[in-house]
Amino acid sequence: MKKVETLLPEELVESLSAEAKEKGIHRSELIRERLMQPPNHLGLTTNDFHKAVTKVRRRSSYGLDRQQAESLVATVFNELFSPSDGD
């Protein structure tokens, strides 16, 4: 691996350190994970996901349980927002 150095605000370093400690990994590993994640150009959040799940359940007159709706919404989000694999 190649070493890259950068300057970060102290609050961000503290936040990254705390999250890494909580996950039981090194801060550098957490930063690598973050950098390897695909960008979220649409700014979607977990709150957006949960709102979509609620709307799907309501739209189906609550004929789907929460787990079924989450699976459905996750599949749709994945298909819409993942890089195309050519099929």
C-alpha cells in the first residue's frame, strides 16, 4: 500500500477515532473503507430508505410486513443506484 497524508479538522479525527474504536478496527482501516464506498451522488440517507419502506407498506395496504418491504426497497435502491454491470 502507498501512504497518503492529509490534514483533517480535529473534530473529524475524533469522530473517526471513536467510530473505529466502536467497530474494533484501526482508524486507517475505517478511512480506507469510507474511501472505497461508491459515492452517494443523490444524497440518500437511511432515513430516505425507511420512509420508502413505510410508503411501500402503506401503498400495499400493509399487506407486506416490514422485513418484506425492506427487502423490496433495498432491491430497488440497489438496482437504481448501483453501477451498471452491463446486463
